[in-house]
Amino acid sequence: NPCSSDPCVHGATCFSGFTDKRYVCLCQAGYAGENCEKALPKSCSDLKKLDPNTKIGPCLIDPDGDGGLSALNVTCDMSDKDGVGVTVISHDSENRTLVDGYEETGSYSRDIHYKGANISQLVNLIDISQHCEQFIKYECLGSNLKDGFWVSRDSVAMTYWSGATPESHMCGCGITNTCPQPGNPADYSVHCNCHMNDNVWREDSGVLTNRTHLPVKQLKFGDTGVSHLGDDLHGNNEKGYHTLGKFKCYGIA
């Protein structure tokens, strides 16, 4: 029995069910290779540090090492961010998606499912990374972003958007004072392009970077019903489109 000599290391289980003397090692989390002698990289930045010549492509990483969580299949982008090694994780809601017919605040709901990874695994990746980010965009036609929000990894409703601080309830243009303003500023406050709530296509977009809130777990929007204003008996068809980018982490914390 080839397993009698215990050829596997790092707690791997030896298996031999073949007619010849072949065997396989069933590796513990954090190890790979024929005999489980090689530890998996914790991230693409870690892989870049271990092997500077690594090319872009799929990779198996294990952010918590031998902590017990399963390894992740990710894409390593070795050209972005000055070649530091960016870990890229896809999800099922990356396409530009219509929001229409949902009037109440947050009545439109979209759960984000990350491919091959759960929130606990992604939190481990965040913990060992220096930076993490996720692109987000909302395009609006008569849809007020005050009726929308995104949900953090801890299931908390977030009303700040890219370029703004978490407590601001603003978008980037609110911080830079570049948002459009109504004819009478006393009518209502505008801290995002999509706070204007008019019949003009507008958008708020950019990158979320707060590591304690990422990744985005859910998208919620409203104010996309039919608006009846003044003598417009037919109403304006309010609508929006959301786009959420891949989740990315890079650098070694």
C-alpha cells in the first residue's frame, strides 16, 4: 500500500484505490501540489510577491490559510494597479439592469451572488488586503436616489455613494458641490445628480472603497413608477438602470 509510508504532508489524507501503486493526497485548506507540500497564495498580490512572473488568469487562493474556509477560484489581474496583483471576483449582477415599476422606497431588490465565494470568504480576503473597491452606477430618469440604497456585507442600508463619506448621505457631486440644483434651492436638497428627480437622464457613478462595508450585498431602489405632475395626465415613466462592477482587492495589509 503506497499510503503506508505516509507520503502526504501538512495533514493531507492519502488515498490509494488503484490497481497499481499510485496514490493521491487530499489536501487540507491552504495547501496544494501533488503531495500537498505547497501552500496556496492568500491573494493575487501574495501570488505576485511569491512569483513576480505570474501572468493574468484564473488562480486558486486561500485568504485564511489553514483557517478552515475553502479556497477560492478567482481571476488575477497582474497589469492593473501598477502590476501589484489584483484579485477579481465576479458576481451575477454585473450587467446594466433596468429598474421600472417599483415606486416605494427600496421596493426593488437585487441580491448579489458572488461566484464561488461567500461573504465570510470575501471578508477574509478584505482583511489581508490593503485596498478593496467596487464600481457602482445608477442612471435615473425621474427616479430619486433618495429612494434607493445599497446594502453592506453586514446587512446595513448604505445611503452614501461613490466619492462620499459614509455619514454624508451624498454622492461625489455633493462633496464637490457640482450637483445640479433646482430653480428654487429651497424646494429640496440635491446631493446627488439623481436627487434632481426630473425628466432628464442623469447618473451617479464611481468606486466604493470603504473596506468595512464591502462587498455590496444587495441593491435597493424605488421611485420608478409613473409620475403624474401638473396637467400631465399620461404621467412620466420614471425608471433607472443599475450597474455593479466586479469586486476587487489588492495590496498586502
